[in-house]
Amino acid sequence: MAMRWEQLAKRQPVVAKMLQSGLEKGRISHAYLFEGQRGTGKKAAGLLLAKSLFCLSPSGIAPCLECRNCRRIDSGNHPDVRVVSPDGGSIKKEQIEWLQQEFMKTAVESDKKMYIVEHADQMTTSAANSLLKFLEEPHPGTVAVLLTEQYHRLLGTVISRCQVLSFRPLPPEELADQLVEERVPLTLALLAAHLTNSYDEALALSQERWFAEARTLVLQLYEMLGKPELQLLFFIHDRLFPHFSEKHQLDLGLDLLLYIYRDLLHIQAGRTDSALYRDELDRLQRWALSCPQRRILDSMEAILQAKARLTTTNMSTALLVEQLALQLKR
């Protein structure tokens, strides 16, 4: 879904104010560096800026998002808006030289041109030096937007030629509120917002049926820890493994389990408003009463160790989950 200025203002107010002010005054910089964590909306903001510059039917500075130019920018087909991405793990000198050649030509449809460089920190040294020459002697009407999650890896000379705008990660509470505005149930929005700081990823996750079922299964797993060992192992093999069949799914499931223990700690501290499984407060309060704090902390440590083994070893996922479950049960 294409970003609008009001959405950017809500998620990144400082960035939105700077860009909107530049557009309103006709003082857009020749080069911007958008830096911040993955999922903070850097590319979406770059495309929004492009649409504001090229829209055929704008309302003030706001693009219509429906005209031919807006649609072509979204699809990557506008001849005067180019996006450069890493090729095989890096951005090469040849890619920057191709960009320079393209931008030496007269703009196809207007007097403006714009390019976006994704993962600018992945430029080779020669590519960065080529880009530097481009930034030092910009063509009239050209706007550059560099995107990076690794600000410190860029050449200082490149940074100095750009206006740097920092994208902050959304606090989970704010992200959850935005998901609720999109009609995501609070029970799913709270968890999704803690699993990723990316609005798009959190929205996609919270809308998956798989995610809602995963939440239910993890709550059932916690209850099964109080059952006989054979019953627990049967539940793991019959219900848990089929649902968490991929490593990344199991990793997410371990996070969901970790958040149950996190909620128990918050409840014991009298902070029920911080619970993520808020619709399960009655059960959580019963569990918190019967679980010493030391045991909760040990269980959280065991889950974190299991997550580490999942990503750093070739250990069987079945064995890993069985061992963890029996450790939590004890």
C-alpha cells in the first residue's frame, strides 16, 4: 500500500516535516541520506517524495497516487525515476556509471530526475567514489536519495554531500495502535508489534491465519507443561511440529512463548497493563501465582538458549523443542 504524507507524519514526524517544508518552499535538496533500521519506512518515504515531485494531479504537495506517473513510480517504470539495488551482495561501479549515463540525458518527460540507491552502504569503494563525483556535481533538477541501515559504513565524504534524515523505530505501543486502526485485533497487534518494528511486516503477520493459530498453540503448550510427560510430547509432535515446520516459524513460536513468561513477570510486579496476552489475564494471573520468579527467569533463559541453538547449530528442531519442553516442565 502506497504511503501518504499523513502516514509518514504519524510514523516519522521529523522526517515528514523536513521533506514537506522543502517541497512547500521549493527547496528540495539535491541529495538526501535516509538512515535507520530496517522496516522504518525509508524506501516508502523516498517513493512518496518522488510522487510528490512527478505527480500529474497533486493536491498541494500531496500526490494523487492514482495518475499515470504515480502508478509508474510504484511499479518502477517511470523513465525519470531510477532505483539502484545491490547486485549480488554489493552495488558495483558499473551500476553507478550506468546511472550517471542515464542522468546525463535530457529528462524524458519533465525537467526533473530522481534516483534512489537502496542499501547504499553496500557500495564498493569504486562505486562510492563514482557516486561522490555525481553528488559533487549534480545535474540541474536531479534529486538523489540514499537509503542505509548501516550509516557508519558510508564514506564520510558521501555523507557530507547529503542532507541526513534519521528514521526512528516505532515504539511497539505506537505500532500496535496503528495496527488496531487497520482493524487488527489488539490481541494480535500487540504481539506483532513486539516481533518486528516494521509496520508493513507487522501488518502482514497479524493478518495471517497462521499467526493467530500460532498464538493459540503456544498458549496451549504452556498449559501442557503441567500435564504428564507423554501427553506433552504427543502434543508437541501431533500439534506443534506441523504448524511450526520451518525454522523461522519455530523461532517466532519461541518468541511467542517467551512473551508468556514476560507477561507473568509483569503480572507479579503488578503491571498487568504491560501484558501482551491481555485477553488471557485470568489464566496468566493463575499461572503467575503458581510460578516462582526464579523459575520464570530460568525458563526465559532456557528459551533464549534454544533460540540461539536454532540459528547457530544444525541440531534437530524436534530434539531442540523436546529438550526445551522437558526443561520448562521441570
